[in-house]
Amino acid sequence: MSNTTALAEAHDNSTTKEIWKITAYLSILTIIELALGFWMMGLNSDSARFTVKGVIVILMIAKAFYIVAYFMHLKHEVRNLIMTIIVPLFLFVWFITAFLYEGNSYKNLRNTYDPYKKAQSSIKVSNSESSEHKVHSE
Amino acid sequence: MAVISTTLPSEKLWTGGKSPFNVEYGKLMMWYFLMSDAFTFGAFLISYGTIRFSSNGWPDPNEVFRSFPLAPEGIHAPLVFVSIMTFILIISSVTMVLAVHEGHKMNKSGVVNNLILTIIGGIAFLSCQAWEWSHLYSEGAWWGSNPFLNADGSQSSTNFTNYFFTITGFHGFHVLSGVVINIVMLIMTLLDKFEQRGHYLMIEKAGLYWHFVDLVWVFVFTCFYLI
């Protein structure tokens, strides 16, 4: 009897420990993301900003992994359940790639074949003027 | 060898008589619901990304989300308020895990305390969001109206505010329903419903939903405020 309670207590301790460990990971990842966000404000080069954004996206996926695997307990479920949840989510790989590529391609095509549109989007507006009239559509 | 492999637990799961996923029906259905909800949010965020990639200019989030409650009007404090909101949601997710954990131990008072903390966290997050929305509204931002210029100083379209209010609104509505679900769980715990059933599995399902809300915020926060 005392043996089983000791076992249960050890299990309880390890679970609580894991919860606080994951909390620390999530907090650290968030702080790194915020630090990168602040640092990015001072960067002027587009490619540098793009790289920092990529790093932030990777950190975001790491955070998502920790939440799903440990807080939602998916890591400790049976393999069948893990696969039935994770495999359909791989659709997102195609989904994100295809749509972002499509958006970018649309921008490039329009800039190439619609010079008027491109000229319009490069006109600078002064701050006071823009608060007077709000444009309602693209 | 074949005989040995059929005695493995993973093989036994498919011999019938019980769930091959080794979870209760309700929990499995909660997972499938969350997966479909993930596709809904995914579609929103990808549509936002597509429009952003197809635009020549986009407002700078550090200019738009620069204010803080009770601070003077002209303050420039980007990312500060939203990081507080993010930490509130992470901490409320932690108290939810602790509530589920106390439920495993059949510790009613532990479940009640942690559920109350989770509900407070959820309400705090909603209050922050309500302040942010009303502040942006007072600046002239709403569906169909965008007072902010693009980062390069050119005139912006209303895509930015439309997506911002739709997606954070949809997420905020999830937080609201999560808070309501947690309040129902709290009342059921206080009425000893789970003690009578002999298990706190219902708290686990509410917990899954609550963590999902936190998970979505991780993506919304990154897509709108950081990058």
C-alpha cells in the first residue's frame, strides 16, 4: 500500500515538474520573440527583417509544439491518436505555400502590367490629410 | 515472431471492444472539433497572409499598436500591451493544466482554485482586448475604415483593419466561450457532479478547448503584432 502511494506521489511530482518546465520554456520563447520584435524595429534592410521574421515563425511553431504536446497532452496519447490529428494538419504545408506564392505572384503581375496602380500605391500622404478622408477600398 | 507481435498493446487496440485511440469518446470528438477549428483559423490567417503578400504596402504594427491604458495619448510603446495579453493567456493555460492535474488526483478544492484562476485570466484577457478595440475605434479604425498609413507613408487600404478585427474578434469570441465553459465546469465541480461520477474527465475536455484558444493566440499574436 505504502509502495503504491509512493509511486503515485513520484508520478504526481514528475507531472507537476513537467508543467512548470514547459511554462518556463513557453515564457522564454515568448521573451525571445518579443526581444526579436523590438530589435527588428531598428533594422533597415529588408532582407535582415525577413530573416528575423523567419526566426520568429520558427519560435512560434516551437511554442505551438510545446502547447499541443504537453499542455494538451498529445505526446502521451497512443500513436493512433497522434497520427489522426497530426497527419491532416500537413495540408497546411501546401495551403500556406500555395497561397502566399499566389499572393506574391499577383502583386508582381499587377506591378508589371498595371503601371497606374503601381504609381497610385507609391504616392506618399501626409498624416493630417489621411485622417480627413479614409479610403474605403483598394 | 508473428505471434509475439499480436500480443503487443498497440495491436491489441484494434481487436475490438474498446477505443483504438485509448481515449474516451467525448475527448476524441473534442480533438476532431479542435482540428476543424484549426482549419478555420488557418484559413483566416492564410487569407490574411495572401492579401498581405499581394499588397505593395502594409501598415507598420509598431505604429498601430503603440498605446497603453492610462498612458498619455502620444506614447510610443509598441508590443508592450500585447505582451501582457500574451502572458495572461499563457499563465491561464498553466492554471488550466494544473486544474486537470488536480482532477486526476480527485482533489476537488485544487480543481476549484485553479479553475477560478483560469477564469480570472480569461476575463483579464477579454478586458485587455476590449480596451484595445475601443482604443482603436476611437482612433477611427473599424471594419471598413483604416486611419493608418502604410509603413512607407502611402495610402493604405481597409484590408488591414478588416482582417485585424475579424480574426481577433473570432479569437476573442473563442476566449469568451472558453470562459463560459470554464464557469460551467466550476459550477459542476462545486455541485460535486464529478465526485459523483468518480472522474474529472469533463475538466480535461474543457482544458483541451482552453489550450487551443491559447494556441491560436500564439499564431494571431505573431502574425498581427510581431511580423
